[in-house]
Amino acid sequence: MSAVREPGIHRIRAMRLADVAAVVEIERRAYDFPWTRGVFRDCLRVGYSCWLMELGDTVAGYLIMSISAGEAHVLNLCVDPANQGRGLGAQLLEHGLCSAARLGAETAFLEVRPSNIPAIRLYERLGFGEVGTRPRYYPGHGGNREDARIFARVLSPGSGW
């Protein structure tokens, strides 16, 4: 099954400090080990590329990226579980990658849990390929740790990203 894009009903804009409470609520619904309010505030404070997707007046998802030295690092991409499977994550990530390429990033990197099959499929569909593993990177239940699969994608400003 492929995700259905719904153009014209959403908008992507820069995240603001006032958005953090809504973002944290989505983060808590989506992840067993969510980022804290402070982490999101710090990302904004240090100038990371932080994007928000809205459906009407509702926050539907967000993207946090660091961009420097010709590289973009996708730190957090999340769509509210109530809105997943509609192509919103792909649109948000594509927006961020285009922005990163315009800012001079040549390669994008990200880490993903091996258990997050929908995210892996999204990244592969958008041209990311696996380049390595970070052993025991993510916290797990019962004190266990989960590896991270590292993915990369070459960005090309002339091709839109």
C-alpha cells in the first residue's frame, strides 16, 4: 500500500518556541522514549532547522535537522500517529531536504531503529541507503538497548534536493 498525498490541506512552516507544547504531545503519543520539552527548546535555541506541518490549525508533524559542514542530519521526524500513512512524513522530509540542499548540504544522514519498519520504508523510498550501524544506540524496554541503522542520501540542489 502506498501513502496518499493530500495536497492543499497542509502547510509547512518554521517551528517556533510557542509550538513546543504541541510537538511534545505528539512526541509522547508516537514514541516509547520521547524527547523532552527541553530538548526541543534547545534545538530551537541553537538554530537547528526545525519545521512544523499543520493541518488546518492542528500540528500534524515536525522535523528537526542540523545542517553544517555540507551535511544535514535528520534528528527527529515525526507525524502524529492519528495522521500517519497519508504521505505527510514524506512531504515534510522532502521539504527539509530541499531546504538543507539550498543551505549547502550535500549529504543527509539519519538513524532509525531496526524495529521502525514504516520509517525505513519511507527513507528507502526517498532514496536513502543504509551505510552503517550504531550498536546499542537507542534505549529499550527493561534496560535493553536497540541498535541504530544509519542511512544516507546524496543531495543535489539542481535536482530539487
